[in-house]
Amino acid sequence: MDIIYTKSKKIRLDKYLLEIKPEVSRSALQKKIKQGEILVNNKKVLPHHYIKTGDVIKIYDNFTKQSQTDYTHFQLLVIAETENYLIINKPAGLTVHKPNPESSMITLADMLLQKYPDLKKIGEHPLRPGIMHRLDKNVSGIMIIAKTQTMYTYLKNQFQSRQTQKTYLGLVYGHMPETAGRIDFPIIRSRSGKMVARPKSQSGKEAVTLYETITQYPHFTYLKLMPKTGRTHQIRLHLNALGHPLVGETLHIPKKLKLFKNIDRIFLHALRLGFFDLQGDWQEYEIPLPPELHTILNSL
């Protein structure tokens, strides 16, 4: 597989590959680069090699096929269906859509098109057929998919005007400063390219998350989380900024934190979604916490 880098900005090879192949870990990518299974302009390079416009990245077939079978055990779980929308249960481990056309991963979008081929006409981008919002790969829970362009536009306006209501469940390290509260940290992209939450005195896009304590354990807190804005990684970044990251978190974890073992996902689940249908009636759907997260709660 050959990929031609077309962007004007130089970027580290391993970082770029992580963007187009997020289903593969960074350490695995670096190992493949060092082994010469990924070449730049037919030359072996180091993972920190900077690529530039016009560079040709060659990825050998045995590597591109590495993750093809990783997703075969997933099923498209349709919870409810009308002529205008689908309500689905996205499992943890499944990416919602490809980051770019070159990516070889199998995604929720692929599964949707296989069962509902007409969705390719819905939405604003062919990589996101009918998809109104996204959940991170290792987050589970409820999503809505538009089946008609009219519904897509109607839902898009609701998401943008913050009429939709989303509720998540999460387990964090430590005890929150209050049993219920509001996290109001702007979110901005840092120089490294990662999204980060900043103090309110600094610039960034507005981001607000409300939380309520469900159960407080000796070393953890089980929360209900209600994001009022829809920034990328918002809940995760806000909890990290408070110093109470989600169990299973991988973004900006404090080195001194003793990590919870035996979890291969983030303890974050999209529980409930409310919105208006085309008739103006309020609809609300809920998907209970999955068994693997119940098991973790029972172990505390």
C-alpha cells in the first residue's frame, strides 16, 4: 500500500501514521518503521523522521492486513428504527468512521453502509454516512444515525443549538471536589496537535460539562455526566483537567496515578440521548451500562 503525503505541514512519520491508522498502537507503528516494514521514498527511516509534501510512504501488505480481522466479532446493534433515523448501540473497540480514505480499518460507517447502502447519500461527507455525532473508539453507548437528508439537517441544527440532551456514565479516580458540579474549561488544540482543556482565563472554545455523583467508592467515584457542548474528547479532557481521569484513560494521565488493571477500554458509556423528531415530539432512548463495566463496579 502506497500513501502520498499531500499536506504542506511537515509531521513526524509515526505521528502521521497514528492519525491514519488509529486502530494500531503507536509502539506497534514505531516497531514496524524500525523493522523496515514502512518505508519513505523506498528508504528505511526512523519513527521520528519528518515527512513532507510529495513523500511516498510504503506500507507492506502484511501490515495493512494486520487489523482486518480485529473487528469481525462486532455486530451492528440497532436498538430502534424509524423511516427517518436509527438508534444504535456502539460497542467499545469500534471506531465510528475512518479518519481518511487511506485507512484500512473496518468502522461503524462500513457496517452501516453494508446494511443500509442508501446512507451513502445522507450527510455532508462520504466517510460519515448519516452520522450525526461520534463516540471515541473505546467508548460505548447510544448513537443516532439519520436515514434521510431532512432528518440529518434537522438533527444537525439541534446539535448545534444544544437542544439535544446527552447523558454519560463514567468511573473516575479519586473523589470529585463536590458531589455535583459544573466543569467550564475551554478546549484548544496544543502545539503538539493534541486537544487540551485550559483554565477559563485562557483562550479556547467554550466547553461545559455537568456532573453528579452516583456512588462514591474508597478510591473511585461513579458519575453521571451531562456535556452541554460537543467538543472532541470533551468529557475526558475536563475530568483530566480536574485531576480525576476516567478509569482506562490514556490521555495525559499523571505519572503518580496508580492505574486500574484489567480494563482494555475507557469507563465511559453514553447512556441516554434525547432529541426532537420531525413531528416536533421529544424522543428519548437509553442503553444500559454494558456487562464488562458492571463487572468493574462490582469489584470495587
